Amino acid sequence: MANAYFSDLLATISERGRTLLRRGDSSNTKHDADGLVELCEALLSGRGEASGTAMAREVLDLYQDLDATGRRAFFEALVRDFGPDRERLTKAIEKWRAKSGDEDASSVHFASEPRRQELIRRLNRTPGGTGDLVNMRADLLGMMNGHADLAALDRDVVHLLSSWFNRGFLVLRRIDWSTPANILEKIIRYEAVHEISDWDDLRRRIDPVDRRCYAFFHPAMVDEPLIFVEVALTEAIPGAIAPLLAVDRQHLPIERARTAVFYSISNTQRGLGGISFGSFLIKQVVEELRRELPRLDSFVTLSPVPGFMQWVKQDKDLPLSDDDRELLKQLDEPKWFENADVTAQLRAVLEPLAAHYFLKARTSKGRLIDSVARFHLGNGARLERINWLGDLSSKGVRESAGVMVNYLYRLDDIEKNHEAYANDGEVVASGAVKKLLKGEGRRLLDMRLS
């Protein structure tokens, strides 16, 4: 109620200010990137609360009217013309060099701030401004590939969004069948791991007694889930996704649940890329579940391996024999996984290869290749199990030859595992996964790599 009242109040102020602008000179604003830049300069020049809020709204509305070329020109202008006030910064540095006191250092800090940061703050004050800025950053990300000149602007936007979307502002809400339909529709649309086919499919995932869904929301974007996780309550750690999503599955009586399975985590706002909520979400959901269901003793994921087959096909230095490489050509055959002999032979090759992928393979910068692995291991999970033919959907077969993995969140070990990965790059894994790496299977593979 308080948020709604405050939003209505700001909207009233904005509309009154907009009326003042219409009476003034805003009708002469050019509806192109140059006109938008002029309006931004006017916004920074200092206006009253009403007219300033209205002008910020005009800036955001005019931005929406620009095509891709105009938006890029606008971003380039923000980099070129809205940096720090050089004269002010020079004077602050000279003063600090003369005295070197804390107050003078603070003056250097504030003088070094680009003017575009204050511009973004003022745009954020208008009703709906936060969501518009998130969408604007999504546009920016789409234009940055190969254009390092926009990196400075992106750093400034991320700096501010990280402050506005820190954990203290996020609200955890359970999503169930009583959640408003406009939010449920977004859960269907944003699901990024296992597609939700229709409303009946959604209901099967959030309504039964042994299913849960939780999402983070921000007070400035009350109808937009920022990230959500789907949870299955099971008796044991699952190795395949199909039984969890089956239409005719038997619901588990809640008193028999011992394991919480995070089987889908979806970020919804591209403009918030690089601003991580996932670790906070998982930890808070674990707390919620433990409070509701104290008998739960295992918290695991059932995770896809989206980059595995791309790595297999592109990496020339895989620990494979010529016979292995010939065998892998079977993966190009439709429904190869329905042939028991073929799957047995492929399993003996691909399971050790998957262990190598997680434990040994690295990018040119020394990072784990798999983004899902980086996320969970960075949060303190342990690589618990590699599941052969865990996902036989067309996407799962195409991206990972059906391989899925479990990451185990053992609460007593999370901090230790996180430190091992963050400080030393160590992948904490179970004995079963390490055993695969040593070559248990059809043949021994030489895995003694530096």
C-alpha cells in the first residue's frame, strides 16, 4: 500500500511537471539523438522536483522512440560528453597533492565521478525509471560486442544498478497458483532451462504439495520477477529431469520429502546481467524450506551442461583415442540414445570426458568453461554426480548428449568450498566424479594433466 501510494504521488508530481514543460520549451525538443542529449543537459542543469521528474520521463520516452542507430549515437554521446568535469577534477587533484588530507581525497573522489552517473540517478527518480534503465542497459549490452568504446558507460550503469539492486532491496516471494496472472505469465515466458509449454504445465510445477517456486522482486519493479527458482521435493537425489516434469507423476506426501532439488534457475532481466542474485536466492530459499520442512537434509541441483557438446566438437586436445572419436560420430544419428549397445559404448567415453570437462578443462583465461558450474561452485556447492542420459529433450541431447549433473549444497561446507574455488580455482567434487576422471569404464584414459 505504501509503495503504491508513493508511486502515485510521484506520478502526480511528474504529470504536473510535464504540464509545466509543455507550457515551456519542451515542444521544441528535437526527436533524435541530438535532441535527447540536449534534454539530458537541461536535466543536469538543475530543475525543481516536479519539472525535473517530468523532464526525466521525457528523456526516457524519447529514448524509446529512437531506432538502433539513434540509441547508439546517444550512448556514444554519453561516453564522449558526459564524463567527469575535467577542470573541477584537476583542481581537486592539485589541492589533494598540496595537502593529502582525507577531505581533499574525498573531493577528488566526487570530482572524478562522470556526469552521466548523476544523469542516470535523475532518470531513476521518475516513476517507472528503474525498469526503463534496466531495459536501456539491455540495449547497451546488445551493442557492446566488439565496441570497447561503450565499456565506460556500461561500468557506470552497472555501478549504479548494483547499488539499487543489492540484496537489502530484494524481496523473496513464493510463486503459487494464487499469484497474479500477469506474474505467472512472465514465469512461463522467462523460463530459460526447461520450457513451460502451457498453463497446465506451469500449474504442475508450482501447485502440487511437493513443488515450490520462489522469485526475487524489487520494490521499483513489483510485477517483474528478477530471478526465480523451481524446486522439487523428493525422497532422494534425482538423476533425470523427465520424472520431475512428468504429466502423470505421483505427488510425494510432504512428510516423506528429504531432498530439495533446484532444477531450474532463470534470470529474467538481460539488463541486469553481471549483477548476481543467484547465490542470495538459493541461500534464502534454503532457509525458507528448512523453516517450513525441518526434515529436509539434502539440498541439490539437477543442472544442465549447456556447453558440453560444443566443447567436445571444437576442442582438438581432448583425451580421446581415434576409436573414441569415431564412436562419437554416433551422436549425429537421430535417437541414438534408444540403441542400448550404442549408449553403453558412448557412456564409457562421455562420462570420463564429462569429468574432465568439469575438473580439468579451462578457458584461455583459466576459468571453468561451464557457466552453470562457475555459478554453483562459486556459491560453495560440491560437484556431486554426473548423470548419464539425465535430459533426453531435444535441447538436452543437442547441448550435452543428455548429460546432467547434481551440485550438492552441504550447509556446513559451503564457505570452505567457496574459498577453495575462489582462491585456488579448486573444483570440490565427490569421490564418484573423481573416480570417473581416473578412467573407470571401457578404457583407461590418460588424465594426468598439469
